[in-house]
Amino acid sequence: MTDASRPLEGARRPCGLRPYQRTAVRRVAERWDAGRRRTWVVLPPGAGKTLVGLEAARELGRRTVVFAPNTAIQGQWTAHWRAYERPEGCTAGTRRDLRDPVTVLTYQSLAVFDPDAETDEDGRPRASPRERLHGNGAALVAALHAAGPITVLLDECHHLLQVWGRLLDEVLAELDDAYVIGLTGTPAASLTAAEARLVDRLFGPPVVGASIPALVRDGHLAPFAELAYLTAPTRPERDHLAEQGTRFAEMCTDLLAPGFADTDFLPWLDARFTERATGGGERLPWPRLAAQEPELTDAVLRLHHAGLCALPEGARMLERHRHPPRAEDWTALIGDYARNRLDGGSARDRAARERIRAALPSVGYHLTARGVRAGASPADRVLARSAAKSYATVEILSAESASIGARLRALVLCDHERAAARPPARLRGVLADDAGSARLQLELLAADARTEGLSPMLVTGRTVAAAPATAADFIEFAAGERPDLDLRAVPSGPLHQVEGGWSSRIWVALATRFFEAGRCQVLVGTRALLGEGWDARGVNTVVDLTTATTSTAVVQSRGRALRLDPAWPEKTAHTWTVVCSTDGHPRGSADWNRFVRKHEGYLGVDADGEVMSGVAHVDPAFSPFEPPPEEELDAVNARMLARAERRDETRRRWSLGASYRDELLPTLRVRPDRGRAAAPAGDVPPPEPPTALPAAAGAIPGPGAPPASSPVPPATLPTRAAALLVAVPAPLAALLAPVFAVLPARLAALLALLLDLLVCLGVILTFFGAPLLVVVAFVALPWWAVLGLFALPPTLLMAVEGHRERVRVRGVVRMQEIAAGPVDTARYACAVADGLRAAGRSPVGAEGVRIRVDADGVYRYTLTGAGATAAEEFATALDEVLAPLVGSPRYLVPRYLPDAPTNSRDARARARAQLAGRPRANRAAYHAVPGAFGRNREAVRAFTGAWNTWVSAGEAVYAASAAGREILAGHYGTDPTGTATARRMSWS
């Protein structure tokens, strides 16, 4: 018999848990054993959070109350519990009296507020949500108190960051004996500081499960590709945007012209950001100004990139600055300018201020007494709801259908079913009343010959609709599933709306089964209902038309397609984002910027099989700072549609079954200067230490040189012999010349050879200590033979020495040639890694540097095997050492630059000079010693040692010393590598 206080005791799960699910359940139990009463579990969508929550509740055995964000998810919880093997009466229900052992409710059923209770008797707002509850909400709180020992499961608990969180915080504080488990797919790292404090108070630290890439690699989630379809606005939309953009562009042109105001904009810009004089007459350091006003300093650097102002001293151009200024840049600077310089004291200033005020609304801003304030942007609305995006969705689904045919199960997510209000008057005729709505999207799909056969349906929290034939088919299907329902099709424009005595919980479940059965291949819905928690294993394509960019919305919407499909074991999912942009308006990239924000923290596999965040995993040519030009959109879409046809290639890129660390590490992307060829795409092994390095003068052997190598080989016995005998041949030849002149040529040659052999024998005997034999030989041989004995050794030894001299010269020429070669960025990376290890800041050195080359020639450097902290320091330090010499570095390190010889004769002359101890002096480029090493001398020495191994000879110089100040003054602002860098996060 089941214990009344433990009604879930005796229930058994219908299937085994996956390893990561067992780990999560075990760690929840460990929290209980440690005396805690609350915790929360973070698992990706599709990873089985519902099963983890039910299993943790089953182990506790208590009566369980589940709160879910909508009725679709509410129905899924009850279905999951009904699949358990349960004792009689151990049911799941949705009644608010909590009679069932498992009760599933929505958050809205608790957060029902009484509008008359917004204030107290004195008219003051009530601070407590608990005090504002409607009677129904208060009755549910009372039922929670009366239910006895309970377990509370809070599904998609990121919703608690809304008002529900404050209410539940108060309610749960009164339930001292309750166990509380939150479940979410939203990473804890994406929370704001305020959200993190609330979650910590509600639950404490999270139980974090495996990441999405880890579950894909292990085969628990479907591999997927992130794709984008880029559109330009329709002709009416484009004309409207161009007109509005012209107004703002004309104002900016006037702003830059002399005489615009008493203090013109460009001179003010120079004084404000280049001179930066403080009250004491000193210049405010750029790093401090950038920390205080990052929005303004970033805007100034983009104006510098456009050639409108000088580069402020101490500023460094990063990837985000190497793009034209955006409307947000102009308005930020204009607001500061208007607030601080256009005080209205003169007619010219008042006219300038009015000129700015009239132009700013065209880009969604307004000039106030305190500066510029952002408002609703008509351009943003046009781009977000452009009709071109709805037509693009038809193109996408047509292509997907052509690729996978009857297997296609697509979900189209929109922000709203219908527009809540008509567009503003100035947008009428530009945007349709229902622009961007789910209903308009369904009408287009149902009307197009390429997609009408997919039987698209609209499913929202209020409506089920479809083309007449599909609506009739659905009603027939529903009658077979739920004979108790009386449904009918009601004409509504070109569609039929399905109506009857049912609720969204029922129609979502029926529509899902209809969809899974293939009777409908496309569901169109809203993010609020189908964009999170909704479970349909067959979904393999998601088209995202929403404007939500939060981490929660992005993870949840993409999670709809990640569940495995038993009917298609090789399922590969696609998530399409449709983006509208234009070059004809200053805010023409607003929709692109949303696309970038969606991918900032979301991990996907790129064209080279690397799992990383950012838009580069969608296409390596994508920049997070500006969209592709309009003339390239067709080419981008062609690439995307071609990639969509190759689902097998996406599976291969994910390297299913391969090992991984499941860690997210910072990666530095480095684009070499344009004059340097990149390696072929793919993984690149770390380089070997160089065999030669440049020095202050000449070159020196590097750590990779053979042990016997030396710029000046030591003298040997033959060279000493040659030195002793080098003077013999000339006098001897002069003495014997008359004799050999009268002899026949052949006889003279024979005698000379014999003489040389005898002289050689005499020299050898002399060196080996046999003077007596030499005397005997001299007595026994004729005089001409004795003379010949002394002729050959000098000749032979001089030849030997000449050969050795040429070998030494060639060796030094080669060493100088290697030392003068360009330094590959991989060597800088190895120097930084070895320096971190030598400084005690990393357990690994150069061997831990992972190098990968993108298809577009960009190098990616990641320090692996050292942990996230060391990897972050590595990426930062490498970025600093490759960067132009700006700011206020503490130490400088030289990289010597030998000049290339003019020809082979010049190269040999330089080598002989080095052999003679007179190497030619070299120029030097200077790099900043990264901040991670500049804190103390020991760390500087560690970095210098690594630098001398991989890059160049030379000692670090303290920048504040006399020599350092002179070097910094002479090299400030120089770019020693000519590379462009960007930070990304990559998974391994």
C-alpha cells in the first residue's frame, strides 16, 4: 500500500536514462543530501529535462506540483507521467485543487492579479506581488500550503525572471518543507546580474548538464546547421527607407561643413577625443576615456576608419572599429556634441540644434535637453516585418521540400499571429497591416504552387487555420483521435479556421500528431506557443522570423529541431534565419544586427567542422559588424541553398562519436596581411622552433638548429697544416720553372705529380713524428723529387680550406636568409604559450596551441589543455603582441628585421663579414610585451625567453626608462605585423 505522504513511491520510469540524465538526477540527490531544499538543472532543449525532473521527483516520492509556461507544455508533462508504470490512482492532472499525486499547472494560474489591489488603502503601490493576488491565485497558494510535503517542479524556470519569480520567491519562502527543482535550457552565463541574484536566491548554484555540441557528438541530439537567407526590402519599402535615409545623410553632410555652429563638429571632435585636455592641462589617457565612455570612443574610431578624424593617441583599432560609422555612432556623438556645445546661446547654435532635431526621427532618435534619446525606429520596423522576408520563407521551404521531400517537417516561427495595430500613418502603403504576421505567412504558403502541397497550418494560442482542404483533413483526423470533439471549418478570407469546444492544450496536441503523421508538413506559429517547450520529434527545419535576440529565445527556438527522430535515424536539422538589410538607410543593418546578437553565444558547426559561436559558423564571410553588400545577397543565398542540399556533409562536420572536452574556450582569429599566402584550410600542426633567429646584428642559430651548427666552425688539423705550408708553393715553383720548361709536357707533368706525392709523404711523416724517415727520404731521393714533396700538400690543403670556407659562407648565408624570413603568426602564438608556462600561468606551452585555418585563410589560435583562465590569457596576450604599438605598454620587446641582400654576391659578403666578427646591424620593430607578463620582472623574463626561442633575439625594455621612452616615441602607432584580429569562442 502506498504511503499517503509518498504517493509517487512505486512508480517506475518507462525507459532507461541517458548517462547525462543519470548524472543530473544524481547531482540533484546530492544537493538534498547536503541539506539543500532547492536547486535548478540546466540542460539543452531536447535533452529530456522533463524526464530528469519527473525522475528526481519520483525518487523523493512526494506529491508533486509542476508549473509550466503554457498549455502546450502543460499537456506534455501529463503525457510523460502517464507513460510511467504507476500504482493505481497515481495520476497526473491539471486541477487547481492539487488532488492528483502529480498536478501540472501554468504559471499564469498562480500569477493572477487583482487590478483593485494594485494600491493599498492610502493609494500607495503594493510592493508585494503576494498581496496583489486575485482570489483564484490566493486559493492556489492556500492549496499549496494544505497539500502537505510536496515537490515543486518549475519548468522553463527562466520565466521566473519576470514577475512570476518575485511572486514565487514569496510563496516558496512560506513552504518550508517543500523541495523545489527548476528546469531550464537557458545557460546560467547568459543571465544579467539582477537575474543571477534572483535565481541564486530562488535555487542556489545550478546543476549544469552537457552542452548542445556534446549531446550532438554523443548522438543524443540531432546534428544541425545554422543557415541564413538574406533579402533586400521590396521596392516600396526601399523607396521609403531611401527617402528617410537621405534626410539624415544630408544633415550629417551639413554637420561636417564649416560654419554649422559656433563650434563646428569636427574641431569639437578633435578637442574632445584627440586633445582630451583635463582641467589640469594634462591629456586624459585613452584607455581611461574608453572605459568611461565606450560607446563614444568606439564611434570615434569608426569615424577615423572613414577618414573623418585622426587616430587619437593611445587608441587601438580593433575588428569592430574597421567598419563605416553606423547611425548609432553618429547619434551618440551628435548627442554629446549637442549637450556640451550647442547651448542655444547664439542664433547659429539654435539653428544647428533645430537642424539636428528635425533629422533624427528618420533614424529613430529624438533630441532632448539631455542629449539624444532612442525611440521607435520606422526603418527597424520596416526591415523586421518586410514582405520580402515572408516571400523568402516560401523560397526556403520550397528548396527544403525539393531536397528531402516527404521527410520535411518545418516549423515557421513568427512574433505574432496578427498585428495588434495598424502601422503608423507614415508606413501605410509601405507595410501591409498584417506584415510579418503568422497568418499572412500561412496565406503566402497556401497560395504558392510550390508549397501548397505541404499542407501548411497555423497553430497559435487562439487559432487553428489552414487552406480549406487541409482544414477538412485535420477535422477528419481529429474526429478519429477525439470523437468527443465537435469541430467545424469556418471560412476566414482565403483560409478556413477550425473551431469547436476545445482549448489550446487539446488543439496543440492534435495538431502535433497530425504534423508528425505527415498530413501537414509545415506548421506556422508564434514563438510564445511553439517556440519553447513544444515537443515534436519530427521537426527538421525551423524558419526563424522573430525579432527576439535573448539567449533564452535563441536556444529555445533552435531546440525545436534538435530532438532525435526514430522515424529518421540520420536526421539532420536546419535552422534558417531570414534577414532583411539595405545599403540605402543609415540603419539598414538593424535586422542584421539582430541576426548577429542571436548568434553571439550560440554554438554551431562551421564550414570547416569547427564548433564556435558567432555568425562565422553560418558563413565564414559573414562579419558581425556589417551585412554583405546588396549585390552579394544572391550569391550568399545560392551558397546557403546549396549547403541545405548536403545534409550528409553537415553530419560529417559534426564528427559524431569523436572525443571532446566539452569546454568553451576563447579563440583568436588572425587574418594575415594580404601579401602573405595562407596555409590550406584545416588543422595545422604547431611549428618547430626556428633554426635561425635575427639578432641586433646578423643572425644567430635558433633552438631548432642542429647541435653541431655554428656560424664560425673551429679550426682543425688540416687547416693548421695549410697555414704552415701556404707559403711554400710560390718560391718552389719559381725555383723549378726553368727545369720544367725544357722537358716535354707529359714528362714534366709526371715529374711534378711524383714530386707532389713525395712532398705530401714528407709532410705527413713530419706531423706524425718521424723526422728520421724524412731525412732518409731526402738523402735517397733526387733533389727534384724532394722539391716536389713540398709542392703538393699546400696545393691540396689550400683546396680543402677553400672548400671549407665556401661551406661556412653558404651556411651563414642560409642562416641569415632564414632569420630574415617573415615570422609566421603561429610562432608568436607559441612564444605566448611558452611564456605563460614559464611564468607559471599555464600548465602547457606551445604544444597546447591548436591552429586551424579557415576556408577564407583566417587562422584560429586556441590554447587547449590549460583551462579557461589560461586560454583567456593566451588569447588576450596574443592579441596584444600582434597589435599596433599604442596605449601605454609597460615593456617593449624588439623583433629584428635584417634587410634582404641585393644579390648573391651581397649575401656572401654579409656572411663573410659575420664570419670575420663584423655582422651587419639590423633594424628593429617593437612589440608591446602583453599585460599578462608586464606585471613583474620575472614574468617579463619568462616572456623574453620564449620570444628569444620563437621570434627574435633581444631583451625587453622598460617603457618608462629613458631608452624605453625614446623607443616608444619613435615606434608609437606602428603596426609590426599587419594582421587583423577578432575574438571568438570555440568549443572542443
